Amino acid sequence: MLPRLFQDLTPNLHHINKYKYVSPQSTPLDCLLNDYWWQPLSEHIPLNIHPNTLTVIALFFSFVVAYWPQQLFAPEADRPCPRIIYLLTALAYFAYQSLDAVDGKQARRTGLSSALGQMMDHGCDALTTFYSAFIICSAIQLGLGSNTGLILSMISFQLFDYGWYEYRHGVFKTSTGSSSGRWQMGVTEGQWTVIILNLISFLFPGLWRSTLVDITGWRSLGWLTLNQPVNILVFYPCAFCMGYINSVEVKSLYKEVTAGPGASIDADMASKKNDLGHPAITSEQIKRDWLALGFHLYCQLALCLSNTIHRHPFPVVTIICFSGAQVVWRMMVASLLKMEFQMIDLATIPFYSTSLLAVCKAFGTGYVEATVLWLLAIYTVAMALAYAYNSMNTMKTYLDIPLFVVPEQIAQGAQKATEKHATRNLQAAAAGGRETEATIRENKEEPKPVLETKPVSETKPVSETKPVSEKELNTTAGEQPTVTPAAASEQPGDQKNTGGETNGETNGVNAETNGGETKSNEGETKSNEGETKSNEGETKTNRGETKTNGDDGAVVDKQLAGDVSSPQVVTDNGAEVTTTSDDK
């Protein structure tokens, strides 16, 4: 029977296999709550709890705990409820918002993320979002009427725009604003608006009904209550801004479709839209569907402006919420299964007929009985639940996955994976700590003192320093071997001078090799056995004396124990003189 009432989903079920979760753009409040509340909360949820179970519990908090008490105590939302009701609503909505945020994280933890879970999550959110309009009106005691119609139209337009965006681009948006994410207003901000308003009503029960003359002392504004300027200065501008932004997005979508595949207006989705497999969307389809959407919004506003909602609030609110939620559900199914979306079907006809009858009653040409309203409300709820059951059961059968039970093997596997991941993180942290301690200990045990040297303009810095052997130094310095003391005594007198020049050049090579840097050993001692005098200053040498040859400016460097010090180059009467660089 059910497949005959609704569109057959079987030919398009194979598109579910292409489903892939795409995270929407987050608002600053989303990022803040995710880091400090949602992520820690998701880690404490047992892995044997199915994500859809969290979704249903969240719906229970938002619909049964938050909406029903206010409906019982203030059905027309124009008088205050007991203070405990506002506190209960705020806590219930906070619980709903938290569970709604972590059910997706639970699905990814258990590996049960699927198109079925996405539809169930967004379907429950759509129903809760419609009821949140009446919770807001009841919290600030605005009453059912034009204010309710305004807030409801804003929410409906927003949801339909998100659904259309998902139908076109495959991503269900949760916020509206700048593309950079800096100025965003989304679902989370709306939920916290409901929470804050109910907390204010709990803390200050008579605030919204107090006149402005009591608050400001201005007698000219004595006829205004606080909830009226809040409605005018807050809700009306928000409704105008949201409507304008959504209209711009619809216009961009229309231009994108009419411009062709190669001229996408949305640059971020240009690379994705050709791979989604959605049916071709024509400009005529956009015009037809959005005209139907405009008619739907008109019917909502007509019901809110008529006296019918004041005389029979509960059935009228039920008809509005479930008919609007079912439109969003059918849009989600069309997006997941790549089907053609139909705005009007059998389930929404009673809603439109009720609105038209209410308009006729307002003009005195018709009559709407309470019995008819209750029957239409029951019919709308039954058709909406039947459509939800039919679509989810069809997807569940095709995917062959449980709807509310986590298989034992999946739960155990997810638990092992979680423990393994936690163990790996602990090991990595411990290994990093040991490595850090070893590095600090090594640096403490083997300090390497470095002496500061004066910069010399003639010295050429070298980027890389390599150890040079004594043989290479001697070979580099003019290709002459090192002269030993015994050999020096057997050679002529000028050979000593040559050896001095060789040692000087060797020290020069060492200076260029070390790039002007001075290295000292721990056992090296400093002595003042000799001094070298030059035109620019005095240089103290380590364990040796340097004598200046006045004839050619050469230097004879007497090294002790084979030590080679890093030199500096100074000028003595225009000639280069090599001295050690251990200046003190």
C-alpha cells in the first residue's frame, strides 16, 4: 500500500553506494563547541550505542520535553509558563543540541556512517526546527500570529534553501553568511538563541511583559512591552537579512543553471557538481519549484494570520510543522537518490486546503470546524510518518544494515581500534618525552664552549667546515712539506724563513677553512709567553710566540705540541701578518 502512495525509490537505490559524507562549513561557535564540548563528549559515549539511537533521544528531548510542556501551559504562547518549564526547556534543548552534534561523530567512530543515518539526522532536525519557532514565541510571550508567521517563514525559507543546495551540490549547508566563515549564522546559533531566551525567562519571569516606562522611565513609551521592541528590532531585521541572503543564493543557482555547466557561479563547488550524478536541473524546474515554495510559505502565513490558529492552536501548529518537515524530507531523498524533486504531493494537499479554508473564513465566506482541523492534523502526521518509514525501510533493506542496533563484531572492532589508537598516542608521547630527556642530558654532559671572535673583513667565511689533516694543510700551503726542527737546522738560514712562511700560510688556510671561528679544547691552557706587536693592536697567543720579520713582513710561528690556532689577518706596513685569534 505504501509504495503506491509515494514515489517508487527502487530504481534509484544504487546511488546510495556513492554516498560520501561532506562536512559543511563551520561557524566560529561550531568550532568553539566542537573543541571544548562535542569532541570530549563523543569520546565518552559507549561504542555499542547506535548513532540513530542518539538521534531519536535528541528528538525526544526537543519535541516531548521542550515543546509539549509549553504547549500545555501556554497553548497560544501569549502568557507566562511556570519558571521551571523554561528551565526544563533550556536544559532539554541543550541536551538535544549536544546529542545532535555527536551522533555523526559516533557514526564515524563505529563505522556506521551511511546515507540512511544522514537522512534520519536531518529529518529529525527539520521537524525540531519548525517547532523551535513556537518555542521562541512562547519563551518571550509574543503570541501566535504575525510574529509566529514571520519566524516560521524565515525558518522554512532557510531549510528549503539548504535542501535545494544539497540537491544541487551534494552538501547540506548548516549556516548562512560570508564564504570565509568569519560572519556566519547557522543552526547552532539558532539553537543557542532558544536556550538563552528560555534561561532569561527562567531568571526574570516578568521581564518580557514589563513596559518600557518601568525600565527606562520614559512615559511616552509606556504602552510598549519589552517583547515588542525585541520583536521589531531583532526578529524583523533577522528575517529580512536571512530572506535577502537566501534570495541571492537562489538567484545564483538560477544563473548557474542557465549559464551552463562551464560557467558555475559557485567557485567552491564548480569541481564537484559534475561528479554528483544529479539529474539535469532546468530553469523551468527552478521556477516551478520555487513558485510552489512561495505558495507553501503563503499558506503558512495565512494560517498564522487567521483567527483559526488562536482558536485551535495545537492542530494548526501540527499541520504546519509536519507538512513543512515532509517537504524537506522529500528533498533529502531526492538528493540522496538523485531523483527528480516534486514539491506538491498527497501529503501536503490537506495543508494547502486548510490554509485556503482559513483565508475564506477570514473573509466570511467559509467555515473551518475543529473536527476537520483535527482530522487533517492526524492525516498529515500519518502521511509524514508513513513516508519516513517507507523511505528509511527501503534504504535499510537495500543497504542491509541495522537501524538501531550495533552488531557485536562492529562494536568490538571499534573498541579495539579505539584502544589501539589511544595506546599508539601514549607510546608516541612517551617516546617523545624520552627523546627530549636524552637530548637535554647529552647537552648537559658534553658542553662545547665557543670563544667569541672579532669579525675580520679580509677573512672569507666558509659555509661548511670539514676537518683538515696536517698532511693536507702542508700540501695546500704551497705544496711544501712540513719542516721538522732537525731538518731546519741542517738547511740554510733562509730555510727557517721559508718554514715560517709555510706555517703562516697553513694558519691562513685553517682560518679560511674554519670560517673565522675559534675552537678550543677542554685541556688547553692559556699562556702569556710571548707577545706580538702590530700597528693595530696586540694579540695574545696560546702556548707560542710570534716574531715579526721586518724585511718582508713574514711571520715565524712557533707552535707547541702541533697545535694550529685560527688566525686573524692584520696589516703591518702594508704587508699581511698572520696572528692567532685568541684575543682576550
